[in-house]
Amino acid sequence: MVAKVLNLTELVAQTELNQLLLALPSSHPYRALFRSSQPRRQLIAFVLERMPNRYTCLWESEPSRADLKALVPPERRSRIVSLLKTGMSHVYHCRDRRTIARGANARRWLQEPSHWFG
């Protein structure tokens, strides 16, 4: 018998993130940002770092996501949703700050005279 260990917190976070993104208008910047895997992983890591994770062990048979989601109490699920919303803003603004800083560094680099030519 092969057993799988599943992180229920991560599973619920992924499911809730998908629902949150679907609820947003298609032109919302969060939808475009979290379509990419790296910001999505950063967001899930943001959530998992801020709350205790809950695991379950599965033996051979595959339960549905709804069955697994039922193992997570509603108050924990609402905490995950709250952290997702906070994390979405955090990841978005951190990415935005890095982009602005990168642009400022590039402009400064272009404006400074090169030391190579005296």
C-alpha cells in the first residue's frame, strides 16, 4: 500500500485562490499576475508561512477535492481567504516596487557617464 501525504492547507489555499481570481473582472491586474506560476507560488507560500498547516494521509483511493475540503473547518478556510487577499496585495505591490526600482536603476545607469572613457 502506498500512502500519500497531502497538505490540506495548501489544497484549500489553491482552491480558494482559483475562486477569488474567477470572481474578479477579467481586466483586473491580479488575474494576469497570478496566472503566472512564480507569483502564484509566492502567494501560496505567503499563506502557508502565516498559519499552521494541516496534513492528511491518503491510502490508494483518491477522495474528491470536496471531501478533502470538508476536513478543513470553515473558520480556518476564512482565515486562508483573508490571508490570500492580504497576500495578493503584498505580492502585487512588492512586484510593482521591484519594477519601479529596476527602472530607476536603469535610468540612473544610462544617465551616469561611463568611467571607461575618462
